[in-house]
Amino acid sequence: MSVQSSSTKSQYSRVVFGMPISLLWGYIAMAIFMTGDGIELAHLSRYLYDLGYGEKQVSLVFTVYALTAAVSSWLSGAVSEIYGPKKIMLTGAIWWMVLHAVFVYFGVSENNFIWMLVSYTLRGFAYPLFFYGFYVLVVQRTPEHRLASATGWIWSMFTIGYGITASFLSGLLVPEIGFINTLWLSLLFAAMGGLIIFLTVKNQSEENLNSEGVSRKEKLREISRGITLVFEDRSMFFALITRILCNVALFGLPVFMPIYFTRELGFSTKEWATIWGVFFLVQPITNVLWGIIGDRIGWIFQMRWFGFFGCTITTAAFYYLPSLFPGNLALAIVCALLLALTLTSFVPMGAIFPMLAPQHKGAAVSVQNLGGGFGNLIGPAVAALMFGLSFEIEHVIITFSLLYFAGGVMTFFIRNPQPKIERNTPLKITATEPE
């Protein structure tokens, strides 16, 4: 069973600038929903610190949240196959709003650490249902040789919402209306994202699967391959590990860098929000460009040299250069831009998995989702473990850089699954209608 039928591919093959146009409103909903999900990111660790919690407790909050997100990321691919991506996305939106309200009202507002920990942990199940449900739709409706470009658009919408809009909104609103009121505002964005999906995205993929007579038992058998493929295929195993490692900095740095920049380096909360916002500002452009470039120069080549080995350098630079010149906002922004440039070169990662197992794309997507979920966990978990063992921030940064270097080495053990592009296809960004 394949996650993409031939009829679906034909019907939804038209792409514009690498984006499947049938999912335009889905991409917009992604950006809006992730704005709500990311509003607290730039300020939560600092706010908890100001409430009197130490680095260990703050790291624990982020770590358990990432753990539930990792579990949900794998399940989201599985349940999307059974119930349809649209239903799963709507479930994720409702779940997120309910648990977020509990987190704000009973946890943050009351300064109750147990309520904060439990509700934030359970909220971690929600956003992967929304995000990876949409990812399944994109894989279903995109021509294979355009997958890197289409997934590049996913990450562009993710960063427009989760990074840019959320960071700058929080930077503007927190000083004016306070952190708690800003958290309440994020409910509006989550509701808007869910409403757009409800009104505009037709779950055609579910109807096609049902029309093909695929039983639920057969679907469950296919889903189980989301685990067995990892042990049957060496390339899939190493692809999973590299998928976990590629977001070490993205999810690990927010655990402690806001505290370090504002407490040790003399930056204001607003300046840190600006630095982190600029980090995301260029990503909508670079995500799309890296997707198009990766389709041309090679997915694995790009991720190895620009992604892993590039992040080995830029992750360290983001810590050491601002430390040498504390309070220098321009230098800190340049470091953030370089880190963003290398991180976004991982865009083809989402295209590799279904191409490594073309006969079992649904299972391969589940493996990709599992790696993405644990990718949310690895950075905060490493930070929590090392802080628990009394290591300094510098040691955590060095560890992050070494993990990226190890990921680059692992790419040499992944076979190249990239489909060939017709020799006469022009190297320019145009609206296309392949096949």
C-alpha cells in the first residue's frame, strides 16, 4: 500500500514555485496555527526562571514536552493513514487549545509547577497531529521529484508562524500586556488555523484509500512497518538518526540561550526576542531556496556539507562570538542568520524517507515523523542531562556541535534515493505542471 495513489498524484500534481497549489490554504493554516504554538517560545524559559525555578526545572518542562511530542509525531503518521489527515489536524487543534488553556489558567497564572508540567507535557501531543497530518497530505499530493521543494514550503510556513510572527508578536506584546495575556492570545491563532483547515482542505486522500478497498487491517499492517523498516534497511536507520540530530540547535537552544543572553551577556528581553525573530526571519526564503537547490545539487550532498558540517560551525559561533563581544546586537544577529542558513539546508530530509521505501511510503513517513518528534526531544534532553550533571552552557554547545559533526559522518552511510530530473528541465523558479 502506498500513501499516494496514481489518481491522486495526477489530480494534485500541479505545483507553483514548488508548492502544490491545491494545498495553498493548508499552508496558510499551518503558519497561523504555529504562530499560536510558538508565542511562548522566546519567553517561557526566562519567565519560569523569574518565577524562581532553576535551569534543571526549566529543562525538565521542555524535555517532557518534547518527549510527548516525539510520541505523537510517530502516531500522527499512523492515525492519519486510518482516519485521514484532516480529521487528525482538527483533533490536534482542539487538543492544543484545551490543554493550553489549562496550562495558562492553572499552571502559569497560579505559579503551580505541577500543573504547568502536566498540562504542558500533555499539550505536546497536540501540535504534531496538526503539523504531521498536513505533512502526509503534502507527500500524497506532490510529484516525487518535487518533494524537497514542497516540504521546503512546509518548513517555510512553520517558520513564518512558529519563528517570525510568534517571536516578533511576543516581543511587542509581552512588554505591553504581559506574558500571561500574550499566552491567552495564542488561543486565537490556534483556533483560526483549525478553522481554515475545516473550511478549505478536502480530505481527498482518505476517500481515495477507501475507494481502493484497502481494509483497516491492511493499513495497520502497513503502519507497523514504520518500526520494522528501520531494522530492515541500513539507510533508513541512519536516515532516522540524522533526522533526529538535525534539529538539535532549533529546539535545544531556546531552553537556555534566552537566560544566557539576557542574564550573562547584557541583552534585554526585547533584544533577545529580536535576535531569535531574525533567526527565523530569513527561513521562509531559505527553506524554499534550499528545497529547489537540493532537488538540483543532491539532497544528501546538501544536507551533509551545508547542513551537518555547516551547523557544526554555526552552532558554536552563535555562542562564542556573542560571548566575546557581549551586548553587540549586530554581531549576535549575524550569528543567528548564519545558523538559520545552515539549519534550513536540511529541507530535503523530509523527501528522503518516502524515496528510501517507495513501496511503503506511508510507513516511511511514519519513520520520518518519529525522527522529527525525537528531534524535538534530543536538544532539550541533552541540555537537561548536562545541566543535571553540573556542566556549563559552553559544554552543552560543544556537545551540540559534535552531534552535528556525527550526523554529517552518518550521511555517508545513506544511499542516494533521489529521483532523476529530466535533463532539459530549466534551472529556474517557475510555475510547473509536471507529468
